[in-house]
Amino acid sequence: MRSPQQILADSAVIAVVGASRDPGKAAHSVPLQMQRHGWRVIPVNPYADEIFGEQVYRSLAEIPHPVDLVNVFRPAQDALPVVREAVAIGAPAIWLQLGIVSAEARRIAMEAGIDYVEDLCLAVERAVGGLTRQA
């Protein structure tokens, strides 16, 4: 199992489930910060068409190319179906944002051999590790 910072260092494309159009929400500011530091951010949100200058997909299954990391900005009770979908698309890592914890989602990810992080902020871990992706 890779550490959170190793997952970030190894990832180039992050699918963000629950990405928000509202600049006042962490589900907007955190992915935007990751994008500004060189990661490609693919927003997943059934109620938007474009966020961060990227096309929005309704589900992980609709993304037409591989993703390295699925980042979840949904309540804990919604984490389980997202993790199942991440397993189905072959995502190598899943990251539940700060405050999101799901024992059942963790179990499914572990059984699938997927790296799993929960209750940590992507942007904080990026900053702590001084990580930036080169374009």
C-alpha cells in the first residue's frame, strides 16, 4: 500500500467525484489547487457541464480514459457506490477527503487491491509534501 504522498507523486490524472462549481466549497478549491499544481483534474458531477475548464462527466464510467486517482467529495454514505465504481473502472487509488470515512468502502478497496486513503485532504498532503507535477 502506497502512502498518501506516494499516491499523489505517482498520479497524473485525478477524477474528482462531487466536484463543485461553487468557489466557496472545498470541493471546488481543493481540486482547483491540484490543477494549478499540475495535475489533470476530471470533474464528476451529474449537475454541471464544465468545471475548472474541463468537461464534466456524470459518472466515473463515462470518463473515456484511465484515471490514476479517484478523489471523493461526497458524504460517507455515498462513498460505497463510488468505490465500487472506481474498482469497476480499474482505478489504482481512491482518496476520501477530510471528514469522510467508510469501513465498508475501505474493505472493498482493500479486497480489490486498490490503494485507499480516507479522512485526509488532498491539498494539505500535496502542500506538506511540497509536491507539484510538471506539465
